[in-house]
Amino acid sequence: MSAAVELSDACVNWEEQDLQVHVTLSVQTGEFLALVGPNRSGRGLVLKLCAGLVSPVQGTVRVLGREMAQLSEEDLVDLRLRVGIVLQQPGLLNNMTIYDNVALPLRYHRGMPEHEIQSLVMARLETLGLSQLWNRFPAQLNEGETRCAAILRAFIMDQELLLLEDPTEGLDAEMVGRLSQLFADYRRSRPLTIVATMRAFSPLMESVDRIAFMRGGRIEAIGRHRDLLTMADAGMKLYLRAPVPPEQPIQPR
């Protein structure tokens, strides 16, 4: 199986936080990889490297078989049409309903008939429980609803690669379950590759194929969730294990 993302000795400096990220990583086509770690671990910078939003000061970045540094502006535009990106700020357009936000890439890049767009967009909104909110604007949504709408927009054109920064941020348990099911159903029908950052344990973490645990700008361990739990130190387990709910005090009768 070919690699959808390859970072080879890739290095980038984050001067604001006095952090240097230096990684080698390969993500196979159709794989779901999570980048997990504490704040200032560099996981967000790795995602931006994959998206071509930052350039390495050394090493190479290959995405969907293309080396980013060698692409012309035209080729880079073509490549980005195959990649869906949702960063910390979801980036929905405030003057558009969530229906129009999700439909926008289809109208702009595909020129599909409106009845086909409506059928596809409403079906996708339904998968995440957003179909009743189709005519609301981003300001009328909560954080989880906004993030879910942005994720739907990011792969409405059947993009081959999804790059997601903290995709479960603001989502309740039901939303996380719906998102996990959507990814599972979609990946059964086509080779969708997902790279997502996660700052803390989420049930979505149990659905990924591999986890890369980062600390101090380096990947310290990579493997399946259950395998990492067996080898993790106490600090790593804080991010890989579901938090234990506090004991409830015994109520006097």
C-alpha cells in the first residue's frame, strides 16, 4: 500500500513557543492516524506541514505522491482540491447558512445541478444530526455543531485526505459517536486517509488505526492504541486513557 503522507526528516521552527518540530512519519493510504500529545508538543505544526501551510526548513513533505516543495502554484491548487482541512478555527463563512457552507465546494468546483447538491448535502447533514439546522448561520450554532459542519464541508467532494485539528473539540458524546460512525462507513466504501490531532482522550481515539504520541516536537511512540497503553509512561497515559470519573460521595439516608 502506498503512503498518502510522508514526512522525511522534516523540521520546522515555531519561534513563538521556542519549539522545533523534527519528525519522520509515513501515513498509509486509507489509514486513520491520530497525533496525540500535550500542549506545545508540535502536533498542530505536523498537521500544518501535511497541509502545506508551513514549509520545512529541512527534509521533505510528500502528500498524495507529490513533493510539496516542487509543486507549482497551479499544481498546489489541484492537490489541495484532493485534501480537506479543518483547523482549530473551523472557518465557516458567517454570511452563509450551514447548508450553503457545505454546498459551496460543490458549486464552486463541480458545477453540479442544484437538486443533486441538495440531495448530497442534506444526506451528509443528516449523518451528523444537523439536517434540522440546515438554514441556520454559524453564529446560531454551538461549537460542536460548527465543527461538524466544517468537517462535512471538508470532504463533501470525496477528498482523499482529511487533516483535522482537534475534531472532537466542543462535541458531545452523541456527536462523537456520529462522527466516528460516519468515518467508519465512509472508509468502508473508499480509501479515505485521515490525520487528526487530539489533545486529550476521546472515544474517537479508539477508532484510529495508529496513534503517534508527540512530546517536545518529536514523535516518542507510534502504534495501535491498545499497544501504546501497555508501554506508555504515566505522562503518556494521561492522554491515551479515558479519565476516571470521580467517586460520588455516599448520600446519607
